[in-house]
Amino acid sequence: MSTVDKAKNKAEKVAGQAKETFGEAAGDRGKRDEGRTDKVKSDLKDAGEKVKDAFRH
């Protein structure tokens, strides 16, 4: 996995955590759920990159 991909995925995960926290604090379930979705997408991208790396080596 390239460093750029890792950084992008980490940034997406941090943004998702921020949305989730904001949604919890504001009582906005939509924003909370959007943040959770962003975190899951980031985790899936990381997993996909790891699979690609496994086949490259």
C-alpha cells in the first residue's frame, strides 16, 4: 500500500470520526450515521489495499 493511499484512508477515517462525534453531540443521527459510513469505507479501502499488496509480493 502506498503512503499516499494510507494517508488518504487515514484522513477519511478521521473525518468520519469527526462527523460521528459531531452528530452525537448535536443529536443529528444522520450526520452520526454518515460519519460511521465514512469510517467503514476507509476500513474497507485499507483491507482492499492490503489484499492487493499480498498479491504483489
